Amino acid sequence: MTVGFFESRREWLVAGTLGLFAAALALSPLMGAAPFALLAAPVIAIPIAWAVFTSRMLWVACFLGAALLLPPLPVALGNSGPHPALLFAGAGIAIGLLRNDEWRVRLARAGDAQVILLFVLAASLPVAMLTSGVAVGAGSFARVALFAISVYVFHYVTQGPGARRPIDTRLCLRLLFGASVAPGVFACADFYYQFPAPAGFGPQFIYLDSGVFRRAQGLFYEASTLGNFCVFFLVMVVAVLLRPRQERILPPWSLGLGGSVLLLALILSFSRASILNLGVASVSLLWLNRRTFSMRKAAAGVLLTAAGGWALASTLVPGFTELFWLRLSASAQYFFTETEGILSGRVASWRLISAFLVERPWFALLGVGYKTLPYSDFIGTATIGDNMYLTILVETGIAGLAALVFWMFRMLQDGWRAAHSASPRAQLLGAWSFSFWMGQLVQMFSGDLLTYWRVLPVYFFVLALAVREAEA
């Protein structure tokens, strides 16, 4: 039976519902902003959710973009508050379950090592509950789950539904580079104007004659994360500049401009460990490309970017670059004679952790629970290890340290294989990933990089692209 324009009662019901919703939305401004926002939210959320769930890769793009470009919510939960990117991560897990028939799981080099490390971290959670209580154990579970997101992104792109969809690598890298410059610009502006922190932040300050400044952290929780993030894309800049002209995914002027902004943000983060990371990664990258690039052109590009970043820093905050250079030179000059001061108190933490292991060596077998040291006084006092290798040893035991070393080896191995494959695009991605993880290998001696969950998925995603290009 045909009833007007609609052929069934279901269509009448849908049309009536939409009509009532449109009328309520039109009248809601008369009742105030809150009802209007409440009613308008589905108009925005439903199409986005529909697009995300009907696409294999859109959730990955939304998740990475939200992780890099959005601040955490101003809610007192965890160190910095919940982050909107977690919504897209949840959507990605749901999509993976709904498309379970599209998974082609196989043993892979970096992939299997990631799963082993994740399993070892998760296995330490019962110990965390026993040694530090339920509240600290719940925090440990949350940090294991955040690391699991990066592992999931890698496997989804290389072995899951994402592997069944072609990816325009050139477009991906251009978008990623653009998404990296935006947080860099904000970090520089934030340092200069000292905006209110969007949520929780690490209290890290610089004392100058012109005032006290919070170290540049951008939209991240603390300055070291920003510095590590800037290094990753600065290595990309160098990697692209070392490729032949016809293989460059971005023009030199955009690399120089974006690289100068990222270098400025790195300097303003005041992170010496990230500077060391950049140095190790750059040397590794130059060594990988020693036969295929013009040293003169590469040096000119790198020096131009460095000069641009340094000049911007000198102009933005007079006196800052002198202090930064003094800190770097003093670190090199007095590293062996004034080690405690140069390492900002890390040596005392390392002594405390080492003494605990010497007094109770049986904890080297199972550990005291992942990410319990900063939040529990089980070893005598709460302490931040600031050394990923030592921290993993005391928190997850010998098995955890072995899994960490194996994971790093596999990450480097996949980057190396891609860098030496036949595909030019895989060579770029592989050299970029291999060199950066060489720098990470060194920076892990001064920080727990596994907790940088907002930037870690980007690193895993680029390595996943390298693996895909090499296999293709």
C-alpha cells in the first residue's frame, strides 16, 4: 500500500522522527545553549561515525590526527586527563572486530616482538596489584593498554583490514609532515606567550633574566615528548633531502620552513636527550645514504634549517639560545666530573633502584609491576627511573628487559630491510625509521619512551608503511 510519498509505515516513522528532531533543533536556541549543543551533537557525530565505520583506514587517520593536534580534555583523570583520540582508537578496535575475516595474521619481525613485549608488560600487572595496591595497578593497566594501541595500529595496517586497502604513501607523508608542523607552531607560541596549560602538565621551567618560562611542551604532557616528536620529523626532513630530486615527496623550501619550526620547538623544549637522539639519528642516516647523496647539498639544507631554527629562537626569546648552548657545552665538558648535576638527579634514582635489586635480587625475576615506581613507595620511596632499561628490569624483571631489547632489535631490523629494498619509497621510509630508532636506542637511557603513547602510534605507523612498501 502506498501512503503519500512513503510506501511503508517504517518510512513514515523515520520521516516523522527526523521531522520532530529538526523541529526540536530549530527551537532549542530559545531554551539555551546547552539544549542546542545536546541536540546538535548527533547531527555532527552520526555522519562522522558512519564514515569511520564504513572505511578501513579513516579511523587511523582520525586517531593520528587527534593524537597530534588535539589537547587532552580538562578532566582530572590520570596525569593529563583523557584524550579525544581514544574515541577513535576504540572505533578502530571495533572495526577490527567487525572485519575479523579480513585479518591475515602471520609471524612478522617487528610485529611478533611488539606482541611479546606487550605480553610481558601485561603479565606484570598482577604483581603490580600485589606490591602497590589496586589503584596503582589500575594505572599500570591503563599504561599497558595505551602502549597496546600502537601495537594494534602496526598490526592493523600490516596484517589487518588496513592491509587490504591501498595507501597513497606520498599523500600520507605530506599530511603527517603538515600535522607535525602545526604542533610545532603552537609549541613556539605557547612558550612565548605562556598560555595556560590545556590540561595536566609536567612542571618544567627555565629561569631567564626576562622571567620564568615553562619549557615548550605544545599540546603534550611534558617537554620531552615534544622534543622526541620534533626529532622524528626532523629525521624525516633529512631523509627526504638525501633522496634524489625525483623521489622527494616535498619541495626543499617546505622542508626547510617546516624543519626550522620543528627545530625551534625542539630547542625551546630544552631537551638535551632529544638533541642527542637527533645527532645519533642523523649520523645513522648519513651512513645509510653515504653512496647515494650529495654531501654538499645535504649539508647546505641541514645548515639552512639549523640556522633558521636558531635565528628564530634568538629573535623570539633573547638570551635563551645562549643559555641553551651553555647547557649543551657544559653537559659535554663536565659529564664525567659532575655527572650527578649534568643528569639532573638521575644518578640518585639509579642508585636507589640498583640498591633495591641488590638487596632483593629475586625481584629481578618477576619485577615489581609495570609503571609502579613513580606511584608507589614499595622500593622505599616513589621514584622516576628516567632510564628505560633499568626501569623495565626492576618493573618487569629479566624477561621484560629481554623483550625490550628484542623489540628494539626487530624494529631496527625491519627499518634496515626496508632501507635496502628495491622500492625507492620503502628506502625512504626504512632509512627514516631505522635512523630514528637508532636515536631512540640512546635516548632510552634517560627516559621511558614507552609512555609517549600519543606519538608512539605515529612512529609505528611509519614503520608499518615501510614494511608494506618493502613487501609490495
